[in-house]
Amino acid sequence: MNSLIGSKRVWVVWLMLFSCIAAAFLLLKMETPPRTQLTSTAQLDSLITLTLDEHNIPQNRIRSRTVEIDSVFARNLYTVRVPPDFSKTSFHYSLNQNLKHYRVQTVGHVQFPEENLRIHLLVNGTVHRSVFLNSD
């Protein structure tokens, strides 16, 4: 009985060793996905528009304005009116997925009790765009 348990342990050890070697080999052979740099902040606007289109938000529900921060820097704000049953979290996730290859962070803040979502797009720690999702 002990020899049977001992041989099973040996097999388990060999299988674990083989699995570790295979995992290390795959890790070394796998290429990292390419990271794309933003060429201009206008790309942010087109990626925001793309995400809004993916969620079938009509243009008449989107208001865009530019806020000057100082003489050199201005930020675009998008205010979007959405139906009460619209999933703001799904929109935030989609926007993050569209932007993550460009090293853009999306930081969201929910305002209570209205449950409006404010999403800020950060490039190198600076907010370049903001999307405000407000329920009707």
C-alpha cells in the first residue's frame, strides 16, 4: 500500500515539474502586446466618440465643451444624458478597454444619490478629458 502511495507521489511530482517547465517556456516565448502612444489628444476625442457609438448613444444626448485650464492647456468635457436603465459601469469598462492600449487611465467617480458617473481620462497623471454620464 505504501509503495502505491509513494509511486503516485512520484508521478505527481513529475507532472508538476513538467507543468512548471512548460509554463516557464510559454512565458518566455510569449510576446508582450504592443503599446501604442497617443500622437495627439484628438485621438482621445475619437476614442470617446467610438465608445459612445458602440453604446448607441445618439449625438443629441451628447454635449461637448472646452474648459481652459491655463493659457497653454485646455480640457474637453463631455456631458452625456443617458436613460435610467443605462449601464454606466459597462460604458466605463468599454471606454477603459478602448483606451488601455494607449496608456490612458480611466478614473470614475459616482455621485450619490443621483448615481451619475464622472470619468476622467488621465495621461501621465494629468486629466485630459472628462466624460460625465448623467441619468435623465
